[in-house]
Amino acid sequence: MNAHALPPALPASDLSRLLFSDRGNDDAAYSWRLFSKALLNASGSAIFVVDPSGTVVISNRPVQKHLGLVQGSRLPDTLPDFWAHVVRVLETREQARNLPVQAGEISYMVRLAPMDFQNSIIGVMCVLEDRTELEDTTRRMHAFQELSQELDAIIASSDDGLWICDGSGTILRMNTASERLNMMHASDMVGRNIDELVAEGYIDHSVTRKVLRSGRRENLLQETRSGRKLMLTGNPVFNAAGEIIRVVVNERDITEIDNLREELEAQVARNDQIQQHMQEMQIEELISGQIIARSANIVQALRQARKVSRVDSTVLILGESGTGKGVIANLIHRYSVRADKPMVQVNCGAIPETLVESELFGYEKGAFTGAAQKGKPGYLELADQGILFLDEIAELPIASQVKLLRFLEDGQVTRVGGTAPRRLNVRILCATHRDLEKMVAQGEFRLDLFYRLNVIPIVVPPLREREDCKLSLIRHFIGRFNAKLKVGKPPRLTRPALDALLLYDFPGNVRELMNICERLVVMAEGPQIDLADLPAPVTANLSSPVTYALGLLKSGGNLNQTLATVERRILAEAQEKHGTQAKVAAALGVNQSTIARKLKKYGLG
């Protein structure tokens, strides 16, 4: 830039002399100069003055510290880019504002003002404002704005409804999903207190108010005016002083889930009805008893019976008294090719020993004193073309065992007192509750006959090993005897009574269970059957939960099953005694939600 381009200006030496001359005769002017220097240093801004030649003639402490500009510093050499702005101000004689200058880590915003003295430009005053903190604040504000935008996007995109209220319950925000679920507009709700919505019937209950009262997370089920079912979860937000400043409420539409649950429950009910119908068909199908097969061992026995029914092999049915050996025999007969022929059932233990042979094999006239004049066919002859079921075969005398063995070998039978053999076509089924192998070892049963009978053994498990069947059997027989006796609505078993029956070993098996159920129906004096109504043997072993648990373990249950059963019993007894969930929870020392969850788990709710 040439000298002619600059406006008329006071020579630099004159400006320096004007600002920095030593004390002269004018004490007032000297004092003013000292005051001006102090004023510049007192300013929070960085201030310096540069003359038209680019020489710094005065600067305060911030300029000297951060920019290194002292009296005599050359601006074109030190800050050439900045000097270009100064030249422009000298040329135009107009102020320049908001010029950025970076000095190290400090950012400045500069204002340049021409200094007019006696109609001449004697220099330019440069005022630099530190904007570092302002920039940091601006960046933080931008970050907060971006975060706020992200939160707004998250809240708006959520399929769950979201409410945000302040510490007094005033609604601050409501997302689109919440508007849809509640059929409200956020513009109508924001700014209103949640209590107003309850008072005006928009909502029945306020989870926000529950959170503000309790100071903790709360849940609430609520039905909207449109019939939607919502699960509301409210969470408090605290400040540093521990005060609630916000309540964030999440609304989840569980209408479809609830509908699916109801549909599932209906499906389960339908399945139960189908299962019950199948059981009833099974009951009708069998001739002399009831089989409810829920345990794997009895299912296996039934499968074996169905399989052997198609052949003519001899079957030995083993099992304790009352387990249903006769029912298995009936099942084999019903599904065999001999189903349209008779099945003759003989209890070997009920026939006097002296008459066993004549009853089984028949006798001719005059065979013994008192014999019928025309003679009499035996059970084997009566069962010709059909099946002879010899129950309690272990009670058959040794002599009769010999003749039975001979029949099994050649299919012929000779009546007592007769000489001519008769050929018969009879299938033999046998049953016993005794240990035949042990009897063979003791000489009480013939080994050769045992081998002939034990072609296909079927073991009928005792009731104590059919835990899964007990409940169904109890319910069936209670209903069956109630219908038979026509005493009205079937009495209801209390939980303790039902648990006692389920724990009982039933040494008499299904027969004993049937007898107990008939007795309970006949003797019931009210709408329910309690522990006191049960026979003494059933309740004899009931004492502490520990004894109860040990009994379960002894019967073959594992630890988890036993603990669950004991827990169920405790809950059932507490519910029977206290009635409500709140009282049960208080009695057991847990919260109500725990009780509700466990009652649902065990089907007690």
C-alpha cells in the first residue's frame, strides 16, 4: 500500500508523543495519560492502538500477555492478516465488527474503530473480546440441541406411549403413540395436571400420582375409553437433593397379548374337555373299571395290553391288589379277536380247595357225593372259543396246577369222574398280586407252570407310582359317585384335603381310592370336604412341612419338585386360612406381588 492510499493522518511520532510524552508543564494532561493507561488495563477486553504505519503505540496487559504486542511492535510483521483489516478501516474510516482472530487457544472477536483527531485519522483502536467461553457454551448448546433432537426422535418413534410429568404431576410431554392409545391430542394435554384428567374421566387411575406418593417405580393396569388395555409403568427422576422432578410413564398396549392369553386359556379348556371326553369314552369302552392314564408307567402297561390283545399268547398280569388287573384283562378281551366270545373270570382264591378242580375242569354225573345228576361243565368249557381269566392264580392248589399245565400243553380237558378228554379253544389270562418266583423257590408254585404262564408279563403299577393320575382319578370318582347317588352339586375338596389325598400312598390302590371317594360323597355335610372329613389313615402321616417334604422325596420326587409341592401346600393352607392375597402376604412375610405370582404359578389364584 503506498502512502497516497492512506487518509490524512497525524505522523506516528506525533501520536506517540501525544500519548506517551514525559511530564511537561501541563500536569493535567500528564495525569490524564496515566488515567487512560490505567483505564485500558482495567478493561476485561484486550485493547491496543496502532498508528497508520502499523506500529503499536499503546496496548493493555491482556494484549501484551496473549498477543505479545507491546509499544513499538509492528503489526504487519506480527499479525499480517489482521493488519489488512486495519488498513481497510484506515481507508474507509468506518468501523469493522466481528472480525475473528485466533491467538493460541484463545479465540477473539475484534472490533476496529478509526481514531479521528482534529479531522485526521491518527490510528485505529482494536478491541478484542475473548469468545472462547462463548464458543464452548455454543458448542454445548448445539450438543444439547442434538441430544434433544435425538430424544425427540426416539420418543416420537416409540410404539409405546410415553408421558413425562413434572414433580407436581403437570404434563410436560406426550408422544404420538400415547395420543393414539388414549385418543387425545398432546396440545390439549400438555400443561394440564394429571389430577384433572382423572377428575374429568380421561383416565381411571394415575400411575404418576402413585409414583409421586411412593417415590418408587409403580405399575398399573388401565383400560382406555376405546377399550384398549394398557400396562403403565411409572419411573421417578430425582434431582441432587433427592426430590422428584420428573415422572416418566411408559404405556404398553397389552390388548392383543391379553386376547392371546384368553384364547390360549380357552384352547387349554377345550383341550381339557377333549381329554375328559376321551377319558369318558375310555370309561364307557372298558367293562369293569376305570383307567385314567396320565403316568408313563400305566400308559406303558396299556400299550402292552393293546398289543398282546391281537395274539393268543398267555398273559400274566402282575400288580398289587386294587391296581386294576381285571381292567387290563377286560381291555385285552375287548380288543382281541375273541371279543364277541365270552370272557369267563374266576377268582382262584374264592373257590374252596376241594372244589377247585371240579369248578375249573367240570365233572361227570355221580363223580362225587352231591354232584349234579347230569354233570357240570367247568369254567374252561364255558370259556371255549373265548378267554378264561384266572385271577389270583397263585392261590391255585398244586394238584390243580398240574391239570392246568396239561391243558396249556395239549388244549384238552377231562372232567372229574370222566375218561374222555374234550378239546377246547381257550385263551388263558392270569393275574396275581403275589411274587410267583419267590413261591416257586419255596415250592408253593410249580416252576413249569410258571414258565407256561409267564409268556407275556404285564406289570400294573401301584397308585403310589402313578402320581400324575391321582388328581384325575379323585375328581372322576367324586363326580361319578355324586351322580350315582344324586346328591346334588359335587362337594368341593379344600386344598389341604386335596393335598392330603395326593400325598397318601393308597396301599389299597385304585380300589381304596374309589371307596374313599364314595365315602366322602356320602358323608359330606356341606359344600366342601376338609381335612377333618378324611379317613384317619389319610391324615395320619400329615404333620410338619418337613415330614411332608421327606414323604415326597421318599416317594421318588426330586428336590425341585418337592420344594415346589411344599411351597404349593403352604400357599394353599395360607390362602384357605387368611382368604385374601394381602393377608396371605402379611402372614408369610412377603409382598403381595410375590404371592400373586406364586398363586398363579401353582394354579391357586
